[in-house]
Amino acid sequence: MNLTLKPAHEYPIPFLADLMTRGFEGYLVPINITDTVLFTMMRRDGIDLTASRVLMKDDEPVGLAMIARRGWTSRLAAMGITSNARSGGVGTWAMEQLIAEAKARGDKEMLLEVIEQNTAGVKLYEKVGFKKIRRLIGFKLENPQVESDVEIEEIDIREVARQVTYHGLKDLPWQLSGTTIMQHTPPSRAFKINDAYCLISNPEVTDVAIQSVLVKARSRGAGLSAVLMRALFAKFPGKIWHVSAIYPEEMGFIFEHVGMERESLSQWQMSRAL
Ligand SMILES: CC(C)(COP(=O)(O)OP(=O)(O)OC[C@H]1O[C@@H](n2cnc3c(N)ncnc32)[C@H](O)[C@@H]1OP(=O)(O)O)[C@@H](O)C(=O)NCCC(=O)NCCS
């Protein structure tokens, strides 16, 4: 068996989207990567196709590793190996190469998130030196019955991004960072009340994701995030509200406070010094 890596930018987008979908076959959550989904991931998460790799076993593409980059830090944005090539050491070999490549280009840290219940993934990343930073959790709430006469103000998404960059945790998961939030665009919408800010996905459809919640440091501890979220539940009634499992566990209380239920899948935010 001869394993090699090829730069992902040498392949057409539909090929990469299909390979990623096949790499995630049988995953804990169904994954279907279309061209549009892939383009959005690349723009929002800073995926660099010149650093991302197609995994070849002899002449056959058997996996894809997407690498995002910002400054000295890279993130393994996705890694999937086709089911016929799993559990035979391909993942371990590929990670060792990706770490060596990141070191060679001068990066100082590699990050990733892995579903806690994904035994093979967690084992693989720990084996190649990744350490857990914290658990990331998600929530859900169906059709909350809320009344609120609080005035909320709609603002530019870029304003939320600026506040998160300034007031948020320095090591927020990649997808919650101010840099990622800055890449969100309509139909997502942003709102504020006083010092509380929230970004949500398109509220015109049934399922709405809370993509960012922030209270400025000076106003924390007064329940402002709950006031804002309840005002949003009242403004957009009849929705199913989602918080994907990318929020630090220590922030979970803000969602519990508005009656959201914790999702069963959680993730580990992991880091490896290079
Ligand atoms: C996770 C994944 C990338 C691992 O790649 P792989 O080539 O299967 O991994 P390896 O064969 O190198 O094995 C890595 C470790 O995981 C363990 N492992 C592999 N398959 C396993 C399984 N089905 N159950 C439990 N452990 C497993 C191996 O024992 C090995 O540890 P060891 O060397 O200490 O024994 C691959 O299984 C995959 O693509 N899965 C679907 C997509 C996915 O989960 N991606 C990761 C999301 S972040």
C-alpha cells in the first residue's frame, strides 16, 4: 500500500465535495457536502485549498483533509476517510504528515474539534499529540412560548464580530471567533439590547441557529443575554431554536437559563503545539 498526499487545489470543487461526503459516510450526524456548502465553509472558516490534502492510496483517492489557516494557527476543519479505507492506519499516517507540513510552513499551533462520541477520531487525535482544551456543547428549544415587549435593535453583523473580537474569550472555538463571525452575511441577522449582542441564522425558516451570543464584559451577570434571546423568541414565534455543539461548556448556563435543552452530542476542542 502506497500512501501519498495531493494538494486539494488541484481538484475541481464538485470532486472535493463528493469525496468529503463519502469520507463522512456513516458519521454520527448525516453529512452531505454540496458545492455551495463547501464554498461557504471555505469562505467562512478560512480553509486554504493549497494546504488541504487529498489522501491517495495507490491511485485511489480515499480521503480528504481540509486545513484552515489564520496567522500562526491552522485548524483541521474536516478529515474524512472513505469507509473501505478506515481503521487501517491511513488516518494516523495522514495526521503525521499534516502536522509535519504545518511545522514546515511555520505554524505554531494546530486546532480541531471532534465529536466526543467519535471513538476513532478522539483516539487518533490524542495519539498524534492533541490535548483537550474544553468540552463544547449544544442546545435545542422547540417553539418557546414567550412574551416580551423589550425593544431590540437590528445591527450589522460586523458589529457583533467586532464586539466578540474585543470582549470574547481569546481561545473561542474557531467557528465562534470574531474572525469567523465577520464572514457571516444575510440572510443571517444580528440584534442587540444595551450591551447584549446576538447573531442568528435566517429567521424566516423553521429551524434557526443561534450563531453568536455576547454580553460586554462590564454588563455580565445581570441576565442580559436571556433578555435578548427571549426577545428574539418572541419576535420570531413558532421556530425550532438550535445551538450547535461548538459552545464552551462553561457558557452553557446562558442557554439553560432560557429553557433550552442540552443536545446529547458534544465535542472536544483540541489543540496541538507545533
Ligand atoms: C476518524 C478517521 C479519520 C480515523 O481514520 P482511520 O484511518 O480510520 O484511523 P486509524 O486506522 O489511523 O486509527 C486511529 C486510531 O483509532 C482507532 N480506531 C480506528 N477505527 C476505530 C473504530 N471503528 N472504533 C474504535 N477505534 C477505532 C485505532 O485503533 C487507532 O488507534 P490505535 O492505533 O491506538 O489502535 C476515520 O475513521 C474517518 O474518516 N471517519 C469518518 C469521518 C470522521 O469521523 N472524521 C473525523 C471527524 S473530526
